[in-house]
Amino acid sequence: MNGWVAVAGLGPGAEALVTPEVSATLAEATDVIGYIPYVARVAPRDGLTLHASDNRVELDRATQALQLAANGARVVVVSSGDPGVFAMASAVFEALEAKPSYQHVDIRVLPGITAMLAAAARAGAPLGHDFCAINLSDNLKPWALIERRLRLAAQADFAMAFYNPRSASRPEGFSRTLDILREECEASRLITFARAVSTPQERLDTVTLSEATPEMADMRTVVILGNSTTRRVGRHIYTPRHAE
Amino acid sequence: MNGWVAVAGLGPGAEALVTPEVSATLAEATDVIGYIPYVARVAPRDGLTLHASDNRVELDRATQALQLAANGARVVVVSSGDPGVFAMASAVFEALEAKPSYQHVDIRVLPGITAMLAAAARAGAPLGHDFCAINLSDNLKPWALIERRLRLAAQADFAMAFYNPRSASRPEGFSRTLDILREECEASRLITFARAVSTPQERLDTVTLSEATPEMADMRTVVILGNSTTRRVGRHIYTPRHAE
């Protein structure tokens, strides 16, 4: 019984963006664990048990994966996008650190197309120069740290990708983010709201920072703020490779 | 004659990390354009012309792609990794901006697995919290800007991924990068050197910042510096989701 855990990224939604590595690993699995909408993307078959759970139980889910693998199961923990970007990979290692008895379990991480790169591709190339990725959820860190990072990133003239910009439980956070960005950046800075990229619900809107409103983002949106040189060419948004 | 340009990411090297979208698009192409080692990854076939060119001619390559597509060709411009991250997508839009007569050409960008995410997956989850990506090549920007970004990113406590850390023509740049990071970060900070991930030449080494030397990086290496909480668990490196 050689169990293992693979923490796999399913990409942003379209089947054509799931890597062959992830598809082949899912075909070998005995168990799939993850948040309900991600597990729903895995086709049921004989010999495969689907364990779908609600949001905010990442550590329980990770511990269950280690436990099943320790007993010989071949477990795929599914994330959307890339599992290493604000997703399940860190939770699995946190669970491993908390339970040293599972240190012998074979754990692999299988990369996927993360939301910001799918969104950037659809918009053009807004992340074509130095950039940063910030999770705006303040479930896991204090708001003061988010604010500090936003200001320093703006001063560094990074393009920025924002994950989890807005949730029903804390609608004010993204409004404060926009206020800070308007203090640090020029009003004409381009900002792209990319919702559900590569799915039938896909929607992209690019506006200036002065035109942006909190309602433009929801939980399925990734937001990309350009740097000071980001511009439009035709229907595309891109950041030049050069900087002064 | 409906030509198009697709700017496609081939991922870090392994076939199993090429998305089905990219494979399907390559199957429809009449022309493939790119840097010699990337074009070499595309299988020759009847009806497909391979245009391989040397490094540092990105704009020529991009203009050629637009020109061929304007004449009805189905052109795939290939990058390794993701085309929107320090690769060909921005060059194609720069070429488009310079030649408004090509504004009618249909251009799509097809995302791929970028080097930092493939490397992070292999190491564990070092980019599991807020992070930034910096191109250390000073061909396209002044060194002073790189230095400023390194210091601000360290003050923001971002994990950092470095592309193009070291070339034969400017070996001193990465040495200066390490000096700056040692001024801004604690000596025990973890740094991972990931070379040629997913290829037979793959090699990963994680050391502390005090142990890091410039020779650990070459042109096929992506370097990942953890944030202040990045740690080891077993043989894995990860950054917790939480921060104070």
C-alpha cells in the first residue's frame, strides 16, 4: 500500500487549461478532496471517492488527505488555478507540520494555470513587467499588513494582481483597497476586473482607477492593476518590457 | 484567408505541463516563431514552417508574426513558461503599437505554467502567501530600479521570484542582488535555486540567504526567496497562509 497525496491545480475553469499531468494523476486517484465546486469538476467513476467540503475547512481537508494517504489511498487534493497560489498546497504543509506522524507520506504539488495569468492572457499582457500578487482576504492577516503591502507595491511601481478582492462578509475591504490605490497611483492607471475567466460566465472590464468601483469585483473576480506604463493597444492591455 | 497570432506558453519543459489549449492551437498552425530552443520543442510536420531565431530579437520576431498573420497565416509565437511573464506577449503588443496597420490582426495569448510556479510546486509551496516576480535582467531597465524594487519588496515582506538571475554578460548583477537581500532580510531566510524544472536537467537546492552564492544560479535557474515565515517541513519548503 503506497499511498500518496497530490495537490493539483485544475486551472481557472476550462478543461483545455487542465495540464495532462493533472489529468493523468486524477485517473490514478482513489480519492479526490476539495471545495465543493472544484470537486464537481472531477468526473465520477468506479473506484473513485469524491470528498467535497465547504469553504474555510482547509486544514481539516488537508489532514484528511494525509490520513487517507497514510492508509494507502492515492489522494488528489484539488484547487482551482494553481495550488501554490492562495490555495491548498500551503494548507497541506501546515497540516503536515502539525502532525509529524505523517512525515513519511509522499506529497507532490502539481502546478496549474493560476487565475491572474489566465486573466492577464485574456486582457493582453498587463503582467509583462515586474508584478506582485496580493490576497486581499483579511481572514488570514491583519488589514494593516495588506495596506502596508499595497503602498509599498505602488511605490515600487509593480503591476498588481489581487485575489479574493471582495466577499459578502467584508464588502468594505475592497473599497478601502481602491481608496489606498487612488492615493498612491495616478487617476488614469488602468485596472482590469476579470471574472470567471475561461468559463461561460467570463467577463472582462478595464477602466481607469478613477472609474473603478467596489461593485465591479465579486468572489469570482481577479483584479489586475497595471503599473505606471500599462497602456491600451487596440482592444488589448499590456505593460511594456522596458522601464526607465 | 483569416490569419491569426497565438502567443503560447509551452510551460517549463515537460510535455505533461503543456496545456491542451496550446497543443490544439499548435496543431492548427501554419507557422511557429520563437527562440531556437523553444521552437525545437515543436514537432515538425507537413504544412508547418518553423521559424527559429536567436535571443534578443523579440521585436523582429513579433513583427514577423503580425506580418505573416496579416497575409493569412496561422501563427503561433512560442515562449517557455507563460508568454505574459517576462516573455513574448508584451513584445507582440509593442510591435502592434509600432505598426498600427496590423491593428486588425486577431491576437490571442494562451497561458502556460510559468517557471516560478513550476519551481514552487517542486519545492513545496514557498509562494503560498503574497509574493512578487522580478526580472533581474538589466537589459530592459536600469539597475537602480531593480535595487529599489528589491528593497521595497523586502520591506513589504513579499516572497520573491527572480527571473533571469544571471547571465554570462553581467555576472555581477546577481551578486549585487544577494548583497541587497542580505542587507534587508535576516541571514536565515530560505532561498531556493530551481534549475530546468520538469526537464532531465532539473535541480533544486534550498539554502539560507547567508549560504547563497551567485554561482548557484545560471540562465536556466529561477530563484525563489521566501518571506520571513517561510520554513521547512520534512523535505518541503512552504510559506504559511497566515501572517501577523
